[in-house]
Amino acid sequence: MQGIVLTEVKRFESLAKKEIDYPHPGPGELTVRVQASALNHRDLWIVQGLYPNIVVPIVLGSDGAGVVDQIGPDVDPAWVGTAVVINPSLDWGDEPRVQGKSYRILGMPDNGTQAEFVRVPEINLAPKPSYLSFAEAAAIPLAGLTGYRALLTQGALRAGETVLLTGIGGGVAALMMQMALAVGARVLVTSGSNRKVQQALALGAAGGANYTADDWGEKLSHFAQPHGIDLIVDSAGGDGFAALTRLVNPGGRIVFFGATAGNPSGLDMRNLFWKQVRLQGTTMGTPEEFSDMLKLFEVHRIKPLIERVYRFDEFKEAYARMRDGAQFGKLVLLSPDT
């Protein structure tokens, strides 16, 4: 079978299509014939050597949807031939508040979805929502689960509240915007691109600002009137994080799941404790949250925003687009036989 294999980190040219062995399922596992996979920044960071504990050679890809091809011992045979979507959050553990020591994400160190077939535990499969194509279903898992936990579990977003989503246009932020609107929240956004802010407004955001402008905070405060910002979800960190602590309402929440801009150089602790602001870290989530996230999508018939679907042999073009950071929504790869 064919797979996209990374053999050397920090060397984009080492990412190549290769013949690899079929992943036969073990006890409690299934092998899925992948129909579509989707890229995440995690894939790019692994290629660039920016992710911890990288093991090569490795088939990348955390997101995928397909059809069950084979089952291992102790697996319900009714799965065979079922159209499924894959939960890439492996071995979360028994504590819903935090992942366990064995937790990992599909696509490194375990071979991922950018191949004709992938092996996954039975608990990590769910029937594909019938209203979604394979490409649409593949665009949801990592970003959808991350966004669902950030917004609705950790952020406790409620109808009528205002949420600020930073870095709109990325896969997680775009899906969070759709989920927040679906539950009746008011959405504000930031981006370093005026085009992406305008795209978000066209899709239902109530206001937005380019964070490279000197007055971006004032603009957001204006759009947030009259009730202010109840929840902020951020994945960048950096020195802009301090401004978020000033924007959020007293008693508000800030949830964060990344630090692509590094650590903040300073925070006003007095401002935080006097305003009674809650800071909450988050990651992906539990199997139960994955199931609840899919139910939310089905109830509201949410379709993920996909910028482009690529053929399997166009994978380097897809990675280059991810590297440029110009996309709004997800980048999807079709399997070789699709």
C-alpha cells in the first residue's frame, strides 16, 4: 500500500510517497481503508522538527475518514464495511479532567492517516455522519475535538454569551466559530489578515480586528458592547496574551491550547485576580467529548469549512499551503484510490 512517509525531520524533501506494509489489526483494533485525510499544523510542525519526541520514519496524519477493512480479535464484526470517522486522541485515560501518561495523538508515534490504510483502536471509531462526505468528515476530528473541549467543556460557553476566537482561519478556530454560532453565542475574531476577518464576518461573526493594527483591542471592545467578552479562546500566547486578559469581562474565562507565539513576557497579576479571571489550559479530549462533538455537528448539520481538496500525489502542495498559513478552513487529501 502507499503512504506519505517522513524519514528525516527538518527536511521537507524527505516527505515522500512510499510503499509500506499493510497495518494488520491486533486485539481490539481495526484497519480502516482511508478515503480522505486532512492536514493539521501538527503535521507541519513534525516535518519542521518543532514537535517533541519525534520518531521517524513515520506516516503523518491525525484526521481521517474511511471504511473498515479488517477487524482484530475481540472486535464486533459488524464494523466491517462501515463508513467511519477516526478519533485521533489515543489512550486518554480514566480521568476526564486531564490525559493520562499513555496519551498520544495518531500520526506520531503511531502511523497516521496519510496512507491507504490505518490501524486504530475500536474505541477511536465512530460511524461517519451520513450527511457528510468522506472529505468533510475527515476535516473534523482533531480540530473539532480540540475546539469542542475548549469552547464547551473548559470554556462552558452558553447561548447569548460573547466569545472571542483568536487566529481565525485556522482549522480549530474556524470549526469553533461554527460550533459557537450553532449554540447561540455571539462570535468576535482576530487575525493578522484583513481578508480572513472579512471571511469570518461573512460567515456570521459579529465583529473582528486585525491584531497587527495598533487599535485592535479598542475595535474589539467596541464590537463587544454592550455586554463585553465572556470567553476568549487562544492558541497563540505571546505578548498579545496580556491584552486578552484586559479585554475579557470580570469573572470571564480565557482558555488556551497553544503557544505558537511563545510565552507572554509579562502578565498583570493584580488585574487577573481583581477581575477574578479564570485561566484554563486545554488539549484535545475524551472519547465522550468526541461523541458529543459529532452529535452537535449532526443536530445542527454543521459542515466544516474546507479550502481545498487535494489528490494524494499533491500532498507537497497541500503542505506548502499549510506552511504559508493563507488558508481559511481545512486542507484535505484524498486517498490514492478515491
